[in-house]
Amino acid sequence: MEKIIQWKPVVVAIGATLKAVSGALPSGDLKVVVSVLEAACEGAEAAEKLWLMGELPKEERNDYAQLLVADVLKKSGITVNEQIQAIIDGGIEMMCLLMPHGLEPKAV
């Protein structure tokens, strides 16, 4: 029997926890981190969906997710520096680890 990992609730729980903590702290730094992580998670999920629909080559998923994240952050007024880029990379990697493996796209 194949084990099915419920990855989406994990991501939602992590986001809710970070939002709760960021709301309780006086510094706005954590709020920026939460925004960056949310954008990274959404970008990774969108890229994965396109790949599974056969609309994005496998090797272009990360680049596509990075573009989506950069666009969201630019619109939010968040400047991507070295630290923010590290958070983006970590958020995308976290999503990749949590999403189901062994799936194949329809066709590329």
C-alpha cells in the first residue's frame, strides 16, 4: 500500500504558525519572512502544477517558481537581497520535499 502524505495541511499549518508568531512580535522582520515564504510556497506549487499538466519542462520548474516569487515580492515592495533569496530558496526546497513524489506529467 502506498503511503499518501498530506502535504498541503503541513504547509498551511507552518504558515499559520509563522503568522501568529509574527503578529505577536514587535519587529516587522518576521512578517517579511512570512510573506517571502508564502510566495515561495505558492510559486513552487504553481510550477509543479504546470509541470504535471505537461506545460512546463521538469528542469524549468525552479526557474519558473523563482520568477513568480520575484514578481509577488516586487509587487509587495520587498527587495530581494542575499538573505531574502536564501529564504526563497529554502521555501521552494521545503515545498519540493513536502509535495508527492513519483508523479509523472501528462506530456511535455
